[in-house]
Amino acid sequence: MKTNGTRFLESLGIEFELREYEVDPEDLSAITVAKKIGMPAEQVFKTLLVTGGANVYRFAVIPGDAELDLKKLARASGLRKLEMAPLKDVQPLTGYIRGGVTLFGARKPYPVYIDETAVLFDRISVSAGARGTQMILSPQDYFRAAQALEVEVQTADLTKDAVRGGGSA
């Protein structure tokens, strides 16, 4: 399947693998996507749009099994406060619907913050720009493609710390 995201990577000569899966509109979670494409959830990255106020947007790319820490992202981006962009604004701003958002081929490039764990893997999976289609590529190629958007691209610790059980409180 050709998408704006796949066309963008092809234009840069970046190799990737496409994996398609059956979409359940009631369950768009990255954990479910990971199971359907046969990859660990921590290697399936979701792309989230956040806002820091009027016309201030950022992409946050985090592992599928993690939750975005807005305070950590605000620190990394030098903004005072961030919140998730309203769902009704995601498609008009990016051109993509929830469950299919990618940096590549978005209506407008926004600064990109990628969770630092991406570099731990040989391959990561990201949306190809359509529900039901994932692109699998090396983190290095993902960073190279993000930098080709000519926006700020940074890695940082962006996720909430896991709560570990086993002890008494």
C-alpha cells in the first residue's frame, strides 16, 4: 500500500518493510497493533500530537507500551506547558486520523521528539500514515527521515516512569 509516509521514505531512498493488519476501530492501541504485526510493544512507536498553545504543536514519538509524560516533553522542548492536541484537531493539522498518524507526509512538519529508547532496537515500527499499515525500519533511518523534514528533531526521555510492584508501600 502506498501512503504519503511510504512515498516520503522512498523519496529519500530509505528501506523499510510494510506490515498490514486487520483494524478494529474499537481498539487502536499500539499494544494491539504490536500483537497483530508480531513485534514487542516497546518496538512499536506511536506518534502523538501535542500542543503548547495557539499554533504551537509538537510530535512525540513513544513506545506503544508507554504513556507520554507531558512534563518531560515540555522540559525537552523548552515549553512551559503541553497537553494532548484535541482529537478533532489531529486530522486537520496532520492530514492523518487517529491510529494512522506519522511524521512523514503530514500537512505541516512540526518539531519532533523521539523517546530515547528507540535507539535500543535494530528495527522499530511506526504508522505508515493509514490505519492497518505499519512501516518497519531502523531507528537511524527513522531519525534521518525525520531530519529531512527540516524541523527540530531530538531524543529525550518522554515516558512516565513505570510503577514497579513487589515491595510494600
